[in-house]
Amino acid sequence: MADNKKCECCCKTTDRTEEERKKLIHRLNRIEGQIRGIRGMIEKDAYCADILVQSAAVNAAVNSFNKDLIASHIRGCVARDIREGKDEVIDELVVTLQKLMK
């Protein structure tokens, strides 16, 4: 972030390899492209059912992104914190999973 300011929402960070970061950003860019495509469909008055199919594809892409990220989080951050005796990470994980399952 600019001026090395930390995110206002939290103070934790995750160290990722350049490859991991690129992979996540690439997936998000694809999802962003799908969203722009849906917006284009609406601007062109596309048929509702066709838009809904594309919307479902976006949902599936976001769910897949979340599954990969949560798996990485559990294998990396959560496992590390448990090894370091920071058991509160388990409660944090439970809250995160509950939010994902809404």
C-alpha cells in the first residue's frame, strides 16, 4: 500500500510466493472479465436466462477461488499458528468458514 500503511481492516498479512500471488491475481482477473461480460450483456439487453447462466459461472469461479485460498490458509497460516501455540486461530477459522457458508 502507499506509504507502507497497513490495511485498515486488519493488521495480519500472509507471505506468498510470487507464483502464488500471480496465480491468485490471474484468477481474479478472469472473474473480473466475467463480470464485465455480464455487464455488457445487460447493456445489450441480453436474455435473462443467458445472463443468469453467466452469473452462475461467476459464482462457481468465486467459489473455486475461495476453496483454493482456504486450503492454502489452513495448510499455511492456520497450521503455522497452531504449531506456535496460537490456538485462537481455530476460532478465527471457524468464523471465516461460517461467513463463507452464508
